[in-house]
Amino acid sequence: MNHQRPSKWHGVPIVRPFLGFSSFARTILFSCSAPAYSCSTFTKPPDSIPELKATKCLEHVKFEEVDEDEEQEVDMVHADFGFFDPKLEDFSGVKLLLHNYLDNKPWDLSGFVDLILEQTTVGTVVKLDEQDEVGHADDDDAGPFGVISVINLQRYQHHRCIKELKEFLLEACTEEATKKKLKTYLERHAGDVGLLISQRFVNSPYQLVPPLYDALFDEIAWATEDEPTQELRDSFCFKYYVLITRIFESKTIKQSKANMKGDVDFTDSIIYVKPEDEIFQELSSLSFTFALRAVRPSPSEMKNYKEKGLVMVIDASQVSKFREKLKCLLAES
């Protein structure tokens, strides 16, 4: 049965602060922001996340890091964010978002971005939603704030960018047993594996995250029935997802665990730049970290932390649990 893909629409949630991270974690998260917006955004999630792709009308709230006994200063800035199908005009903005996707490895990033933008039935680009005088969405001049998509590793196996990406992952994995399992996913089961790409500026509204993933996984389900050929429909029947992301890991965690003298507080031993990555790792069947060669400037609060790459493999059967956990995580914030 064919499904009619929903058009983009607008919603207006209610504002409240996001308290899901410690103040130290928020300091780290706010260190990598969108060029034009230094504020972070907080909105109370609606009672139920809509199944359709939603454009969120949001109030941006900036929290200034202060002592716990002091009051937080809040500045309000209004901005509308829209969910749009990928298009070739987004090339420069999406390439910027993904510029360090594989650390500092020289690879065919342009070809990789082309694959993402050419796949319009599955994938979303997040931009400021600007409307013209008659109320039509005008995103031609709006740079992307985020992108999410899934690429079948076997369907594009002959593209240079996918070959180089696989090589990077195998080289990054130093533990032989883990590398053997990873190689199985990347080669023998490549037809069942989707590379889940999710990149956005850190200060993008966290309320967009559940609808983004809902839209992605809904579109994957629709594509298995609605794509014009059986080959295309089968290419979206994923059994596994591979993710490449980043975390901040405490430089002293290994030493502390080795000593284990007295009570040890590991609350902030790992900082997940994207909150959903903590859920993905909890549900993953395989994960490993790797050292980054390109180190970005970091604030003084991060002197005891090191940015690292994180690769995860998630069974598709865990997607429904992930979606539930993601909504609960943000609802409790």
C-alpha cells in the first residue's frame, strides 16, 4: 500500500529550560555552536510527537553559566526552524556540517554530500524557516542547521566516498575482535546496513531531535513500500545502522577506575555532544572509540577532557525502543 508523504507544516511548542545535563556538560556543549546563533534553545516537548515532519516555531533561550547560588540570565530570541527535503542547493551548507565527519582524513566528502542530497525520499535538512510575503516557505538563502539521512552501504559500495569511509572505520578500530565484527557488517552484511548520518550545530533546538528521528524512521518504513522498484524498496530494509559521532571523555577515567580507592564519581566521565548518542550506545551491539588527529579549540573547562570519535552499530529491532527512550529523556529534562 502506497503512502502519501506529508508536506512540511508548522507547530508551536511551549518554552521551558533544558536541564538534562550538568552545568559543566552544558558548558562543553555550548562551546561548538552555529556561527550566527550563540544561544541554545529550550522548548517543552509536546504531549505527543507528531508523526509528520514538523516545522517548529521556537523561542531561543540563552543560559549564562553562573554559580548555583546566582540567578541565570535569560535572553529571548525568536526563530522558526523548518524541515526540508534535501536538495542540491544545500551542498555547501551540508558539506560544512560534515567537514570533520571522518576527522582530518582526505576523502571524497563532496561525493558523500552528493549521495545525501540526491536521496530525497529519505532524509531531512533543518534550516531557518523564512516565508515570503504571501506566506510560502523560502529556504533558498537559509543555511542548514542540521542534516539527517541514511545511506545503504551496499547500494553505493562502488562510490569512492563509501570505499574510503569503510577503510577509515576499519583503520580506526584497533581491537582485533571488534574489527572482525565490524568488517562483517561493512562487507558481508553491507546490504542490510544503513549508515545513519546525523549532524547539526550543537546549539540547534533539542526539541527538534525526536521529530527528526521520527521523520527519518517513518520515511525509511515508507520507502520499503513506496519506492518505484523492488531493488530500491529492498535497499531500505535495514537490519543494522552504523553511526559515527563524537564524545568528550575524561582523561583521568582509566586511572581512576584502575585505582578504585574510595568512592569515585564518574558522573561526567563521558560527555555526549548529542544526547541521543547516549541512548544509541546503550542499545548498541558494537561500539568503540578512536583518537582524533584534528583537535578543535576547547574552553578551559575541558582541560581534563579529550574529544574522541565514537562508532556504534545498532540493531534495527532497537529503533522503537530508541524512539521511546529519546522522548522520555527530553520530556524529563
